[in-house]
Amino acid sequence: MQWVNHFWNQLEEKLRVTSEEIGAGFPYTTKNGKYNTEFANREGITWWTNGFWGGMMWLLYTETKDERYMQIARACEERLDKALDSFNGLNHDMGFMWLPTAVADYKLTRNPRARERGMHAATILAGRFNPAGRYINAWNGPSMVGWAIIDCMMNLPLLYWASEESGDPRYANIAKIHADMVQNIFIRSDGSSEHIVILDPMTGTIKQKLRGQGYAEGSSWSRGQAWALYGFTASYIHTGDERYLITAKKCADYFISQLDETGVPDIDFCAPKTPMLKDASAGAIAASGLVQLMDYVKPDEVKHYETVIEKMLRGLEKNCDFTCAEQSILQNCSESYHKEAGHHIPIIYGDYYLMEALLRMRNKNVLRIF
Ligand code: GLY
């Protein structure tokens, strides 16, 4: 594991410097090496990635116990209150925003205000559930009624946490119904996943399947596939339901089967190989999910998972910038297949999940956020 420690040490050294520069900001991507921390992202305070920097600071705090990281994380969490207050613009991504911030804070420090924020966020997420259609609605507005997306698997742990914390099963019941729907409707027989499915909001029957951020309808967007394998692993860990473990494994095996010699996934596994478009963030998310899943696979499969995870992380290391001239770490992430301006850029969630994967490799008892 020396290589993991070396990889981690480079990250930590760099973050010691960049955390001072970025402070309680909301970094997304860099331009000429610098983040615009005042909402360079498109939608201001409610943008779905605004929890990741605070989450990175909590992860650093757990590892170093350096109070400066806790202060930055807390300040990010407090700034996010504006999003809870505004309500408008909030969507299915409540988990991505409040699990790495408020819920992490509460798990680590028992801060009662953080608990309130987590429960508030979970209650908003639960309010998006459509009982007739049996799904959590993605995004907002009349044109999005009936939309469900694979990414939302990563928001379910906020609902599991809310039930574990409050003793009220309402939240987890919603998460399980949504996960069952995804298992039946999104996951194909080969283990690949849809990105978007539009459902009839009165019956839950399928109206349309869309390519979303992937290459084409019926193809396989790699970050969606990473959300699926991680999300079902998380659902298994929270519920103990073996069906979710089987699905997580199926999604993981498909993901692994599509990797080339670089260990870094293409944006879409079914897209043409030229131009060769990569998404390192999908690799980081999948690696972190696989490190968790590895604990639950059969003993004779562990070696295979270890080998794949090492190949993936070593591939990601080659895509890291450890200098302080560039504030981001993981390069060559991609927002979506059909958005050229968002190809091969650093994106904050790439750094977040890379940190999480490395910390999990170092210490299985690391703070579980998702
Ligand atoms: N959850 C949106 C994305 O993965 O880009």
C-alpha cells in the first residue's frame, strides 16, 4: 500500500496550500489554474456540486485532525443555508449537497444545527417522491414531470440516514421504492444503465428513455454507470437487501469489463473510439464505490477487485496535477458527451471521489458519508 500512501500524501500536501487560497468557496472547475469560487457554476447557490469542497475539508479533517479544515467545512455548510432558505432551484440532488457537509459534520461532531440541516434536506428530497409512479422526480418544472435519473441513486443515502437518525422509516421506505424502480427499469440485462427514463407520473410506466449526458439512446454513460455501482452498493450497506448487492455487482462487472489499458473510463462506453474522450471523474467515483463493494464480494473475487482498483487509481494518478500552479487535482473529467466545452476539464467531484477512494484504501473505517 506504499503507492496509496504516496498518492495520498501528494494530495494532502497540495490541499494544505489550496485550502488556504480557496477558503469557504464553492469551486467547480478552474480557468488558467484558478477556481472562480463565487459560483463559476451555472446556477448559483443551489448548484448540485456545492457540497463537495466542504466534504473534501471534512475528509481532510478526519485524516489530519487539523482544525483549519473543520472551520472551512463549517463555513461552507453555513453558506449553504442560503440554498435551503431559497428553496427555488433545489432538486433531487439534496444528498450530493448535504451529505458531505451537514451530515458529515453531524456524524463527526454531533453539531445539532448540522442535524437540523440534514433532516431539512432529507425532508425536501422525500417531498419529491411520487407514490403513484414510485420514483423520486429529477429536476424541476412542468416539462420535467416524470423524469427519473440514475444519478439519484447517490441521493438515497440522505434518506437512509434520516431514517436511521430519526427512527422514522418513512425516508428509507421512499429510498427503497425508488431503488427498486431503478433496478427494474434502468439496469439492463448486461449490467449497463440508462441515464434518464421518463415515467408516467400516474402509473409509473415507461414513456421514454433518453441518452442524457451519454452518447446516444441505449449507450452507456460511464459516470452514470459509476453512480449506479456506487449507489446500489450504498443501498445494500444501508438496507442489507441482497438484491441491491447483486445489482451493484452486475453494474460493477459491466463497468470493469469496459475499461481499456489506461484504467480511465471513456465518457461513454458505447461511443466511437475516435476521438478518444475520457472522464476521469467516472473513474474516481467507480473506484471509491468498488473499494466499498470489495468488502462484500466472494473471497475468490477479492483479488480481481484489488487488481482492478489499483489499475484504475494508478491510471487516475497519471491524470493528476500535484503542482500548486493549478488549484484542481484530477484532470480530464468530462461533463457530458455532447458538450465539447466540458470535455477534459477538472471538476470538483473528481477530486472529492478520488480523495474518498484513497482514504478508503488507507482506512476502511473512514467516515461514511454516502
Ligand atoms: N449528477 C450529474 C452528473 O453526474 O453530471
